[in-house]
Amino acid sequence: MPLYANAQYRVGYQGYMKYKAQAARLVAGNTIGDPAEVATVNGLVGYCSLPGWTVTENRVPVQAIGSMRDEDEIPTCRHSTIATRILVADGTFLLDAIRDHADPDAAGTVSGLPLNTIEFGSATDFGAGQVWAKQGLDTLFNTLRIEYAENQPLVATVDLMPICFIAATGQTKAVPTAQVLHWKDFAYTVGGTDYRPINARTTVNITNGVIRHGMRQQFNALGATELAISRTPLALLPVLEGVTVAHNWHDQLPAALADSDDWGAVTLRAEEVGAGAGRQYFQIVIDHNYLQRYGGQQVQANQPMAWTSDNVSRVITMTTGVT
């Protein structure tokens, strides 16, 4: 029995992840052939992990009387996902987690939520035998989690949903150059007061609740000839946008925050240290914030006291760039 002769062994630093805004959906409800590879996917996602990705065939067993085991497994709707963790510097990619409420019919969006092609794989710099690459088409942000934590970099965790994956030829490696933002750069402002001295952690969760709508028919026989779009959803549709905010505090909530009224706008801004132009920043403004739950943590005798609170919120905007 011969041994498999084409084994390749790779390390994460060989990877890359890039994105490109789409002008429109590439896999429409009546598409019956795989789209061509998208050219010039060159937007850097940022300082990130090589993404995890999955394709789920959702096979359903066939069972029948007279048999003590499954008789068949029918492949049903094919689901695809992408997930990664990003140290935020230039947060341009993250802005696509927020939909355009003013113009939900904007080109290149689904109900205002931007469409992207996401490409990732092993870079061509390491030799032809090491290269593998995929493109996720018609990708939407399903969830985005942004965390400002004491003495930590600003971290974003993203869950993306493409309609399907196609093979790509691969690209050279690339490294971002913008400054990673950090807790030392953070300000937490409500009503003109910066509450950073008592804030230990703030986590913002944005949920678009993307659903897979419908199912395409099977194109070609199962196996090597089946198309990438075969059995995929007819469309990906975002439902209501949800925003929640969770806090850890070094002190109990101040009187201005410890009530059941609307806090108004909360501004979370990370900006490089210094003054004047040319400094990286990332800012979130959340309007309409209401306490949902708050209290104190159980604390041992040799530990500092700590408090927590959760907010339900709505109307979120994000901006990024340089001062």
C-alpha cells in the first residue's frame, strides 16, 4: 500500500486574510453556475488570526422498518461560516457590521448590511506546494464582539456568513502597519464625563441575526463535479439589529448611571496617545442605553471589590481613521 505522497505542513504565519466590498450579490437566487474568482481582493482585515471556517453538509439519515441501521444519508442545505479574532488598529473592515439604516437599498448591501468577498489561505511566498486559498462570496457580518479590557489591546471577534466558498489562486502575504489600539488609549464618556477611572472592561455585542433563506437545488452529482453553490441558501437575510453592552466596574455605578432612565449617548473611543493630526482612532457611539441588570460580584477577603452591569441599547455608529 503506497503512502500518500503530497502531504504539506504549514504554520499560521504563512496565512493571510483580505476582503473586498461587492457592488452587488454574486450568487443571486437564479444563479446556476459558480461565479469566477473575484479579482483584487486586497483590503487588509488587520492584525488577525488565520480564520476558522466550516462547511456543513447537513446530511439527514434515511431510516426504514426492516433495517437496523441507516439506509442512506441525504445531503441538504450547505452552510458556510468564517470566524476570526482581530487586534483593532484600522477598524475599517469592522464598519461593515453596521447596516445603512438611512439607505437600506444601497448598492452592495442586503437591507443596508454590506456584502464582502473574504479571501484567506496560505500565501504564495512559501512556495507553490504550500498554497491553498478560499473566497467566501456574498459574506455578511452575523455578529461582532468588541472588547475594551484593562491593560489589553482592543479586540474584535467576528462571525461572518458567506453564501459559499470557491477556490482561489492565492496571494502574497501582507502585514498591517497601523498602530494597534490599547486600553491606555481608551475613554468611556457619558454626558460629558469620562468614567474610565472606574471602568475595568466594556464589551459591545452587535448581532445582525443573519438567516439562511431557502435552498438551491443540487447542481451536478455529489463529489468532485458538484458546484460550490449547489444546495446553498437562495439568500442570506439580516433580521433586526441587536446591540447589548456589558461592563465590569471597579466601583459601584455613579448616581448618573444607576437609574432606570435612558443614559443617552455612550461614546467609546480609543485614540493613539499624543496630540494633533495623524493618530489612529476607533470610536463607537451608542445612543439609548438602558440598564438591564446590575450588581456586585462575590469577592474573597483578599480580592478587590467589583461590580457589573448590562445594558440594552440601540442606534449604534462606528467610525475609524486618523485624527
